[in-house]
Amino acid sequence: MTIFITGGAKNGKSSLAQDLAVAMAKGKPHYYIATMIPCDEEDHERIKNHVADRAGLGFETVECGRNILSCLDRVDPNGTFLLDSATALLLNELFPDPTSCEMDVKAAQRCADDLVTFAKAVNNLVIVSDYIYSDAARYDEVTEVYRKCLADIDRNLAQVSDTVLEVCAGNICVYKGDVLV
């Protein structure tokens, strides 16, 4: 089963994803695929909070900020996976050199394809993404490319997912499938 969760920042997506992944695992191995590559103190603090939130839940953390398929060599594909997040993974793939603003635009399609392949390769998966592309504001060209690429990835993930959820202010909107918890 694949569950795709989207929504705004700090709306409860990660907590819901953790609950769903633990429920899906039914006591079997479950993995937290951590995709953020920290760049500053705020990132380190966010990671610290996520680690604290999942303490005691039995997750094995697998760091994989790029090339998501490479983590399949380190895990049991019959386990349950929580991938948090597609947003960070795309950022890392688009900008492989964090000191440069040069973008690898081909990376976006590769990332989308790899996420779909990953979803099909594992038994249970919960994927978290950020809904950052719906406002009417216009941003610089780099940001607009990033937003478009994430929207494309999210559409692909929603298509292959059994359940699609949006979390807004702690409220869960179900667009496809059912919620386990």
C-alpha cells in the first residue's frame, strides 16, 4: 500500500505519516527514509525535532538525500517505509552543489521516475510532500522551476498511490482511498 500525504508546512503531515507507517508495519521492520541534507542551523533543528518525534516508534533511520533507489540495497523491501520528504529529495537532486544556484533540470524527471519505481518496489510506503505550488504569487525563475517540478512529482505520486491525503491546519482531507488511523 502506498499513501501520499501533502499539505503546508507545520500542519501535522509528519506526525500523521509516522502514525500511518507504524500502523501499516504491524510490528514488522519500518524505516524512516530521511531525505533532508542540512544546510544551516534551522535544518539541524528541524531534523532534531523529527528525530525526537519518532523516538520510541521503532523506526530504523536510513539517510538518503539523493538517488532514492540506492537505499533499497540497505533495507528489506517487505518492510514499511516513511519517506520524508519528496520536497527535500527534489531540492537535493535539482541542486547537487549547495554552494551554487546551478540547477540540474533533468534531475527532476529522474527523481519523479525513481520515486514511482521506489513506490512499486516496496511493500508499504508513506510519502510526505509539501504543497508549495498553489498560490498565485510569482517567484523568481529558479523557484518557479522548483515548484513546477514538485507539482509534477506530486501528480505522479498521487497517481500511483492507493491513498492521497492533504493535511491543512491539522485537518485531514482524503482525496483517494482510505485512512488507516
